[in-house]
Amino acid sequence: MNLTLHVWRQPNAAAKGRMVTYQAKDINPDMSFLEMLDVVNEGLINKGEEPIAFDNDCREGICGTCGFMINGIAHGPLPKTTVCQLHMRHFKDGDELYLEPWRARAFPVVKDLVVDRSAFDRIIANGGYISISAGSAQDGNNILVPKQFADRAMDSAQCIGCGACVAACPNASAALFTGAKIHHLAMLPQGQPERKKRAVRMVAQANTELFGSCTNIGECEAVCPKGIQLEVIAAMNRDFLRATWSERREPVASD
Amino acid sequence: MQLDPRVPSGPIEKAWDNYKFEMKLVNPANKRKYNIIVVGSGLAGASAAATMAELGYNVKCFCFQDSPRRAHSIAAQGGINAAKNYQNDGDSIFRLFYDTVKGGDFRAREPNVYRLAQISVNIIDQCVAQGVPFAREYGGTLANRSFGGAQVSRTFYARGQTGQQLLLGAYQALERQVDAGKVEMIPRTEMLDLVVIDGKARGIVTRNLITGKIESHIADAVVLGTGGYGNVYYLSTNAKGSNATAIWRAYKRGALFANPCFTQIHPTCIPVSGNYQSKLTLMSESLRNDGRIWVPKKQHDKRTPAEIPEAERDYYLERRYPSFGNLVPRDVASRNAKAVCDEGRGVGESGLGVYLDFSDAIQRLGKKTIEERYGNLFEMYERITGENPYELPMRIYPAIHYTMGGLWVDYQLMSTIPGLFVIGEANFSDHGANRLGASALMQGLSDGYFVLPYTIGNYLASTKLERIDTGLPEFRAAEMGVEQMTKTLLSIRGNRTVSSFHRELGKIVWEYCGMSRTAPGLEQAIEKIASLREEFWNNVNVLGNGEEMNQSLENAGRVADFFELAELMCRDALDRNESCGGHFREEYQTPEGEALRNDANYSYVAAWEYAGQNQTPVLHKEPLTFDYVHPSQRSYK
């Protein structure tokens, strides 16, 4: 199959970007989307043109490194699928595809389709953990965790931190990402001691990073490759609200 | 050079405890005076960086990915072993130790393995306390399953994403220390050289992958947790970015490289579908718990699986290994798959595949149970192949998955360069010639949470470290070397892409130093690698410049190192005139086609010393002794 690609090219963060058109020829339907780009890039290099930069690593849909917009949809048209796991059999010969990086103020473009998602790391650094140093743990079976709680914690813990939720959100909100971690840890007895403080700190950090507010649109859930559900945002809001009247110590930054 | 593994004496059960007591401690108030560099942020690197920061050391942690959470540990699916004996099925520390030594085909160091088995129980406790959502029983206790090659249920898991959850646990612990100001996390930065001053590892030279800036960093000790070198094969289950550059450059600075030919082929991967293939995807071998492996009895049978009646199917693992059946260790399962495909009984278009069939399990347990156990794996399979494994049997084929070899370390995880520690898959230490399933996560976390934080203290407390700065000639020389290599790669402007070289190199290594090896084949491979390497340095085309993000340039440096490492792998495989674990030399097999070890002559760790560019490396041997698990031929019949 043959495709026409319009790809965002931007040499670095400071430069101005633009869409450039490329032809992807003789594409095998069993290729993954990134393998298709590999083929395009090999062709570009052989012509003496610089290849398209895109982030990728495991190519198994679990590391969260890859991701860009395909025709305006984060990770492309297949639900619950990262671009590395999206195969060309889901496209038609002659398709015209627009590839753009995640667009959000908190995710500045590094080059072409590569963005800087370090804001996510900073959100986790602000309380997205349980404070337990190596060596001080008790036996793993001492605290029983009902299966349904462990399962729900796991549902949220599956987040791969790819940033699709932010890219899809008209407000560029990180609520699904932040909520997933808050919900994961709130579901477990081990997460209780720091539960409220965690919610306040993480939400405040998301604001500081200039992610937008959540207005319950649901685009994030629709594109999430791991199927993280909107309820984590409700859970986050619940913990945040409770904490703001019972636990709040520091002011919450608004921008 | 005399290799001193510094193994403890006395009874093995007490060895680590005694050792911990004998090691020197760094006064709590002095810990903050030490700077430690950790390269890599996978299970080993992240857990080590976090734990050392908890103790009070100043840590700088580097990774080439955009975030430490991306490290390839994240892709581990099946689980992590621990000798908890929660299932009351006869497990114990000694049994885990025994299984690991035996599974490694008697090519691992006994005291290391025993320590690993001991620590396994602490890892689970630590991870549970961090909030890792392990699978649970309805009563709230931790669930276990049995896993490739084990006859007890000692594997803890979080659906099919155990590596992800353990890594996120370690990553969160790491971010907690970033928050506390004890870890400086430096992502999108690649280590390109090790700096050795007065014989001690004192720093590294890195390249910032966004700006291209070459920088020096000083330290009192350097820790490499940079993973394995499976990508030497081009097609492997490793992430695209996984590379051997850090350990290879350390090797060239004097660290010995041990057992490079011990590579593991994972039996359950999705078969190659075309020459554009960029990587192989592993399906957790936990699938072998419920799936039954078979091929048609007839050669070149082109019927669909449904059309092949029961009587014309060959469940070859169940037939040949009645007591272990589909759960034989990885190397055995892989070799058997290759054997039936070589006989012309492989399935799928390429004939390089065998069926992994769940229809019996679905009938016995119901679709819902199977979905609960393997749902995400089935989804992944369908996404990649376009086939539904609930209805059609999966097709699987072996692929390179893990490398048991790595930098040589002593019992303290220190390499032959004082102050250079190597942890996780990057070292060679615990798995011998073959790693058992669910043991990689265990080793990475054992090294990072519970071994290195003690042993590094002993090194720091007993070593006099001069004050240094990055202006020293050693740093300048290393920086210039890195800059020179970058310039050279950018100036060749030949006719072939980096990937095309990598692909060709991978084919050579897979063909001659993969699932089975022969002396003439290996000799041929060494020649082929050398000539391809020469072509690479004359004909590779790396565009762009070194002062910006340049993915071809990053890749070119890594592939350049893979060329040299591939040659060393072949030399090691050629030197080892026996078959053991993942190393199968066709000349050395039993009449039934099983691996034939030669304990009299090869019961040693082969540690190779770099002797200079284009010089034959020097082999050093660390003899192995077995006081607790007596070497026997592995039998899974």
C-alpha cells in the first residue's frame, strides 16, 4: 500500500516548525506504524535528507515512550493502542495522514515529533509515591488487601505515562495521569498515611507545570492506550477536596 | 591478572550475614560527602540510586530515555520469584538457590546465588510496602503461580505487567529522592566513556542527547545498571534503545567481560513476519502454564490448525519431557522448537513457528479464567498478528531475550576496576549459562535494594579517594576521545544507513552465535563481522551534526560497539568447547541431542580482558566450585 504523510518537522525547541509531505511507498500491512516510519526514514537518509525524529523504545506498548497525533487522534485510530502497536492493516491504500507531536504548553517540542514530558516526572516527584525506605518493610502478607482493591489499584497503576491524555484534552489537562497515580495508591492500605498530602501536592504540581484544568470532557479516557478510566479523576478530586479542608498546609498554586 | 571473586568462607547459609558484619561502614554523617554516579534507571539502577540516596549518599542518576520510568525492565511480563513458601508447597531458600544453580547449568557462583535466594523474600516485602499491586487471592493474601522450569509456585506477579509495576515502584522511590534533593536525575543523556584515575573509577563522560553537549561528571564510585546486550542480534525482545555502550566502554577501560557467549533465547515470542521487522515481541512464558505446544506430525503440513486432528499433532515437549512437559526451561524449549522447525514441521507462512494452543485450557477453566490470567497478552498478540488466540492457537518462535554474560564482578558486585560496580543484567553474576524465568527482576532488585548499598559502603570506607576535578587530563582525554568518535561517524557520509549495518550484523550473530553454534561457523562469523565492521567505518551514512538531537548518530555509536562485542561473543563461544545452558555447541551433545557439559575442563567463568584495538583479548579464568549443588546433567524428562 502507498500513503501520503504530512509530518511536523521542527529542528529544535527554538525553531519554527512546519508540515512537510512525504510519500510512504510499498508499505506492508503487517508493519507497525513505527516500522512504516523506519522505512520512510531509511529512504530519507539514502536521499541525503535528515530522518524524522520520533521517540520510541520498547515497541511493545508498555514503556510509554512513543506517541504522536495521527489525523488529530493521539496514538491514532485504534482504541487502547500505542502507535508502536498500531499496525498498517488498519489503514487503507492511498490514505493521507497528518502526524503531529503532542501539543501542550507543558510538553514543549524537542524535535519533530519528540516532546519533553519531564513535567510528568515532576508530578510523581511531588508525592506520587509511598515513603518507605529499603529495609523497613514488614512481611508482604501481614497486611491483607482485598482482591477487588488490588485489582482496582492495578487498573490505575497500568498508566504508561505516554502523555496521550494531555495531548487529547482541549485544556491540556494532566488530570487522568495525575488521578491514575493518586487512585492507585489510595486503593491500597499502604497508601493511606500520605493519601491526602499526596493529592494536594500532586495536583498543585500539575498546576505549576501549566497543565490545564479538567472539565470532564473525556477525550483523555477515549485515547488512553491502557484504558485508564475517568473515575480516577473523580477519585483525585475527592481526595483533593477532602485534603484541602482537613490537611492543607501549603497554598495551592493556581498557575 | 589474578581474579579474586572475594567469596566468603564458611557455611553458605551464614555467608552473607557474616560478610555484612565484616564489611566496613560509612559513618551516617559522612555519607553525604560521597558522590555516586548510577548509569541506568531500570530495576537495578533505579533501586540502587533510590536506596543509596535513602542512606544519605549524593547520587547522580543517568538514563538515555526521556524519563527513568521508560527503562526496559518495564517490559518484563511474567513475574518475580521469591522463596516465601506462601503456598506451602515445599519451597525454601535452599530450593530456590538449588533450582537457580541447576537451571544455570552449573556455571554460576554458588555464594552469589544463595544470597540472591535469601534476599528474594525481602524484595517482595519491600515492593508490597511501596504499593506494587501484586495479584491477590480473595482472602487478601498474595497470589503465586508456577513459572517456567519451577515445580513450586513461587512467582509473584501483577497481571502480565510485573516488570512495569516493579519498575514504577522503584521509579517512585527514585522520584521521592529527587524530591528530597538526594538524587539528581539526568535523563536523555548517554554515558560514552568511563574515567579511571589512579586505577579507580572516578567519573564518566556523557553526551546530552538533546544538545549534543559532551560533559564530564566526577564521582567516588560509578555504578553501571545499563542492562544487557541482546540488541547485538538486531532482532531481539529488547527495547530499540537498549545497548551495550556503557559496559563496552568500561571494558575498554579495563573491566573484564565475563561469559559473553551466554545469551538466552526466549521460547515464546511472536514469529518474524517480514524483513522490515524492527524488533520481536515476547509473550510471557507464563503462557506455557496453560498453553500446550505442538506442531503437525507431518512435514510441510499446510492445513489450518483446526483441520489437523488430535492424532496428527505432536505435543513434542510433553512427549519428550513427560515430567516437565511444556514447562521445561527456556533453552530446552527453544532448542526443541528450532529442531521441529528444522525438520520441516514448523507452522505459519515462514515455517518458523510452533503452535501454543489454549483450547484445552479454555475448555477446562473457561474463557473468563484464561482472560483473567493472560488477557493483556492475548490482546497484544491479536494486535500484532491480527489473529484471535481464543479461537486460533498462537504461533510462537524463540528470540533473543536476555544476556547472562556481562561485566565480571566479584561478590561485592565490583568489577576489576576498583570503584566500578555493575548491577542487574549488565553484570554476569547470578544466572550462570541460563536464567530461569522470573529471576531477572529478582536479581535486578536484589542488587539494587539490598546488595550494592552495603558493598559500596565497604569500598568507600576502605579506600582513600583523592580530591579530583574535571580539569584533570584523564577527563580531558576521555572527552576528546568521545568528540573524535562523533566527528568520525559524522564525516564518513557513505552509502548505507546505520540500521542496514545493524540488521546485517544481527543476521550473522543469530546464524552463527545464536541458538546453536559450531567451531567452523564461529570462525566464519568472526571473519564476517570483521569485514562488515570495516565496511561500517568506511561506508556508514550518518546525517546531521553532533550539536543537536541526532538519533542516527546515537545509534551509530551503539552499533559500532555491537560490532566489537559480537566478535568477543564468538571468541568466547569458540573457546568454550562444551554445551551448557544457552550456549549449545553442536559438537557437544548427548545421543538424545541434549547439551553436554564438560565440567572437567570448562567449569569456569571466562573473563576477557581488552588488549587494545584489533588485538586478541586475553582470557582469564575464574574456577567455579560446587559445594552444595552437585553438578549433574540437567534432566527434565
